[in-house]
Amino acid sequence: NEYKSYLRMSSLNYMSTLGAVIACSDDDLRQGIGYLSPDTVTEYIFYLRDQLHQQHSHIVKLQQQLKELEMQESNRPAPQSFTSSTGPSAPPLQASSSHQGDATVAHTPLPPTSEVHKAPAPPPSNLSRKALTSPLSVGDMVLAYGKYTDGNNKFSVNVRASDESVFILHVDFRPPQTVVLNSRTNGWQREIRCPCPNFTHNDIFEVKIKCDKKQYRIFFNDHELEKTFPYRQPLSSSAQLALLEGGKNGFEWLHVTDIRQNTWDGSFPKVDSTTWNWCHNGSDVNGTVTFTPNHKVKWSGGKEHGYWKIVGGKLITEFNGVHHVLRWNTDTYSAVLLKPKRAPASTMGMF
């Protein structure tokens, strides 16, 4: 009787959705929060935390922009310096006494035209490598994770042959202007350029390289670059992954791996003994999910609880008291939440 009386006077009840909770008045929320389902309360808590994270990220970006503007103002050169540096008697952008190919470009302002060298020399030798157990094939993917810090304007993810001088794919990030896609056999070949995505100081970033039928598709934090790159050498010649580090102010590569198409279980990858990034709002990582061999789950490295199983090509799992059903998205190589329904849907990507 008390519950029926409550239903007549309040807009919230056990069946209320997250949208209803957000849209209700403060008075209704105070009166009705005790009648909400545990799943809805959990969603509301995550929603509030996501809002705080977004506001904090926005504040940090504004502070960084203000800092950059202050530095630009304090270091602004005299007007005649810029004029003289572009005149006919000015020295070349790359001094021959210190020419190091691509490495020199990282410390030299790019001109507004295509006057930059067309065939850069091989990158420096400070590469971290991962040998492939077998060559890549169509449907496979390369995943690389790094931590970006300001002041790094050149770093790359590479697929190479057994001959380390042969770059099958060279994805060279040059913040803030451009990304250079290229390959190298007997010297560098024709570049393909596209705009560089936005990097944020101290943020973890992800690079995915998907091997399609005729080309590589490259993703930065699940957003595809504007350009693809054709297969100039066969995938069968791939032998190792190589990372060229930025190396300044704490920049570091965190992880690199290859994901093979033949590791799927049905239409969902095997999750046994793996850790994944969880994005409650579909884009921002707010925790990690580890699936243990005994079919238990760990949230952000905590205690084992809940369960997981793959049924009919879908991942069914319970953690933090919430039952989840996820499907695999082959385009983004990430999992998308089907149940409970959220807008936007939660996602889960490789850690």
C-alpha cells in the first residue's frame, strides 16, 4: 500500500530509466531515490562521475590552452625575424651538418607548401620492437598504446619486414599539424598525409591499425584517420612491430600487440586472462575489466566477483552488481553494450 501510494505521488519507481532520473525534479529525486532499482542507481552514479570527469578534462584543456597562449606571447619573435628567415638568402630548413632525415623535421617549423623533403631518411635507432610469431593477414590488427606529453612532435607506429630497413607501414604522428603515412624499401616512397588528431598532455592514447582487403585503416582513440594506406608490400612480408618514441617530458609507449582474426570465439574475441578498458559513456575510460580463467571478473584490479561467458557470439558478464550483454564491433575492434540499454552505449576496448 505504501508503494502504491508512492507511485501516485512520484514520477520515479523501480522501472524508472536513467533518462527519467536525470529529467525529474530535485524534490522527486529526494522522495523517490529509495524506490529505484540498483541498476538505475548505479547508472546514475556513473553518469554523475562521467559529468565530473568531462568538466575536469575541459578545465585542464582550458588551463593548457591558456598556458600555451602565455608562452606564445612571451616568446613572440620580432616581425623582421620571420621575414628574414623566409628570404632568398636565408639558410635551409635542414642544415647539412646535422641532417638526420625525419628526426630533423621534428625540430623544424614546417613550411606552408610542399617544400619539405619527399624522401626522409630512416628514423633513428631508438626503436622498441615486437617480433611477430607469423606474418599479418587480412582481418588482423595492430594495437599500440602510449602516454603523450607536450613537447613531443614526432613519434610513429611501424610494421617492418625481417630486414629492419624495410618499413611496410610507417604511421608517423607529427602533432599538431599532420600524420605522415609511408613505406620504405630502397628508400622512402611517396607520402600520404592527413590532419593530425588532437593529443592531450598526460593522456593515454590508442592507435589501431586494421588490415583490410586492400589497405590499412588507422584509428586514433577509435576515430579513423581521414586517409588509408594501400598495400605496397605484401602482408606476408611483415615480421615485426616497431615503435619510434617521442621520448621527451615523460612520453612513453605503454604496450603494443597484434590481434589475429583466427583468435575469435564465434564472433567475439577470446577474453580469457585479458584486461579491457571500460568506457561507461562510450568514449572515456573510467575503469578496467579483467576476465579470469575461472570465469570471474575483476573491476580495475580489485577482487574477483561476478562471472563471464560467451554465448551465441555475445559476451555475457556480471560485475559491480550489473548484468551486461555485449556484442563485438568488427569495424572498431571493440565491444558495444546491448543490455542494459544506455545512450550512448557503453563500450569495451582492448587494454
